[in-house]
Amino acid sequence: MDLFAEQAAAHIPLAEGAVWLPGFALPYMPALWPCLQQHLSAHPAQQMMTPMGHPMSVKTSSMGHWGWVSSPQGYGYSAHDPVRQQPWPAIPAVIMALAAAAAEKAGYPTFTPDSCLINLYAPGSKMGLHQDKDETDFSQPIVSVSIGLPATFLFGGAQRSDKAVRIPLQHGDVVVWGGESRRYYHGVAAIKPNQHPLVGNRRINLTLRKAK
Ligand code: MD3
Ligand code: FE
């Protein structure tokens, strides 16, 4: 029995429009990981400030036409890296191919991301419950790729008060968030310290979006 093929084929609906694809990104990792390491050495993830004046616990970098930025002036998408004052590098072909294949498998055959946010979590880093509202076209899904240490993903509903379910996301898991779920509250519980054989003591999440 081919356990790997079986796992990579799993397709788990989480909510209206949200599909969890455990291990979907694993076959892409040998090409993806060197690309990502190279990107991060040239464009290190930065600790941004929230508009409330607090440092984010997650560090971020971006690829694609639009990079997500946060500062005391507000947050949203910028065509320029605020640190290097240059356009962000293009999304590598392997990441575009992964995003398109995952979106298609989840029922979104025309996904055209123009933004790839890279969230870097050290042990203890977390992301509070929030909605993603900085994009213009809510009919486009969001594709997220988990890399490195596992995380407990908190997935709520349309109201902040809706009960959140806890989803254990592992290295190589992909989740596609479209339809109703696109507006749902979500967050990430504090990352537990550990070592991942490829990625070390951190979690990296790629979030592919059509920003504009
Ligand atoms: C569910 N990042 O950057 S990705 C974010 O793991 C963010 O780094 C998390 O939330 C992370 O905004 C989660 C998964 C994700 C992204 C967008 C969503 C889940 C979502 C939008 C709606 C519902
Ligand atoms: Fe989010």
C-alpha cells in the first residue's frame, strides 16, 4: 500500500468553502525549500509593528506583486519592500504551481495569486484571532502552506464569538480557504519549541492571495 499517495490524496472539508489537504505540499518541498531559503536570505523576515503600536510576534516577508505590510500608519498591501525600498521578487514557479494545483483540487480552478506572504514563527510566536479583510476580491480563495514545526490552527466562524475548532497543521499541509470561510476568524496558537529535520526550530507559513 502506498501510504504517501494515500495521505497526499486526502481532502478534508473544514467548513463551507474550506478544504484541508494534508501533505499536499510534500512532493513540492525538494524544489520549494531551496527557493524559500534563498528568498529569506535575501529578504529576511522582519518584525512589523501593528497599527496599535505593538510589535507582531510573527516575522514577515513577501513575494509577488503585492506584499503585505504593517506599520503604525496601518496595514495593507504595498508593491515595495519597505526595508529595501524595492519591488518584491516574483513568486517562484514551484510555489505558483503548488497554489494552482491546491486551489483546483479544492474547487477553485481560476486562482491567480499576486501575493505570497511568508509568516515566520519562532517557538512561542502566535497569531491572535482575526479576519483577512485587506484584499479586494473575496470570491478568490486563500491558499496556505505549512512548513516546519507543527501548529494548532484556530478556526472560528463569521463572528468573533463563534467557537473556534483546533486544527493540527503539519509540515506539508495545505489549506484552501474560499467561499463563506474566506471571512471567518482564525489564528494560530503559540508554537511549541521543537526541531523539525528540514526547517529547524521554526514554523513558516506561506499565504497565497489575490490581493487586488
Ligand atoms: C481562514 N496566517 O497571515 S494561514 C495571516 O498560519 C494568517 O500564518 C496564518 O492568518 C498562519 O493572515 C494562517 C491560514 C489562513 C489564512 C487566511 C484565512 C486561514 C484563513 C482567511 C480566512 C479564513
Ligand atoms: Fe489571517
